[in-house]
Amino acid sequence: MAFLAHGATVCGEPGVCIEFEESEDKLAANLASLGLDLHDLSKRKKLLVDHVRIDRNEIEEAGEYI
């Protein structure tokens, strides 16, 4: 997120984050502690965050891990 926020604020480059663990609000609170305003970046269409929720019963093991 620091990389994406830097790109959005310093370089003017938009970014996209697909988040599997934290909701956008929790992520915004964490970024606020670093002085970054995720909601403002979202409003200005500089950063898009999509929270994808996957339930444990939807996860399927596809093979062996070495």
C-alpha cells in the first residue's frame, strides 16, 4: 500500500489494490497512522481498493506443496 500511495500522491499514478485480509475501512485506519488518507485518494480516483472475502469452505487445495 505504501508503494501504491506513493505512486498516487507523488507521481500522480493511479493504483489498484485487491485486499483479501482487511476491509477498506480497516486499511484506511492503518494508513492514517502513516499520514495517508485512503478515502481522499479513493474520492480523487487515484487509488481503488477492492476487498474480496473468501470463506474457508470456498478454499480448495489443488495439489501438494513441496
